[in-house]
Amino acid sequence: MNRQFYEFWGNYFTNVARGQKQLEDMSAWMKHGFSGTDDLAALFRRCYGLNAPETGGSMDAKAWQKAIADFQQTFSQLAEQWGWVSQTEHQKIVDKCAALEKKVEQQQDTITQLRRLLNQEGRGHAELFEIFKGTFEEQSNQFHTLMESISKSGKDKA
């Protein structure tokens, strides 16, 4: 992490303690590309060693872009360490969740339709178990009959 980043946040949080308005300004400032909100822009320029145009200095566009890129990179690292998620990443997850919920709903509809078809064709769960039960009973009776005939033939030979 860079020194200017910590200096910026140190000054910023000290100022935030003096009023909530700055927190709202900070959010708007970052959303609008680090422009507007003169107090924050001045604090940013001072912490990153950029000359302010209003003091007669010329602002180097490359230095400004580099400072913004450094700030954003360090802010992203800090946010990641604190477990924060960017609004873009959050929206991706919300969209993915919505898509998955829609897919689950479609699959539930398909399952319901398939169950209805099975029931209409007489192949529903209850009827299927009745068929299995009948088949097992029939096989059991045939086995019992076979065992009796084997038993009788064994007695007849003896």
C-alpha cells in the first residue's frame, strides 16, 4: 500500500468524524470520476502531490490519471482485505442468483409436468409400486409352488 493512500484516508476519516456529509460527498466523488466536490479533489491533489490549477500550477493529465489509478488499485486491495465487494461484483452475483432461481423454477415446472404425464399414463409412483407388489407376490407364489412340488417329488421317491 502506498503512503499517499493512507495519508488521504487518515485525513478523510478525521474530517468524516466532523460530519456525515463528507461520506456522501466521497461516494459521489468516486462515482463521478474524482471530479467535482472541490474539498475532496483538493485533499486528493495535496496527498498525491498534484499541483492545483487554481494555484497557478498546471495539472499533468498523466500524473492525474496515475494518481487515480494508484488510488483505485490500493482502495480495491483494502476493500478486498476488509471483505467488501464492489457494486459491479455484487450486481453480477445478484444477476446470477436471479438466473439460477429462474432455472430452478423452470426445472420444477418440468418435473411437475413429467410427474403429471406419468400419472396420466398410469405409471405414477403409487401405481408403479402396485405393479412391483403384484409382480413380487406372483413370483413368491410361483416359488412357493415350486418348493411344494420339489418337496412332493422328494416324498414320492422316498
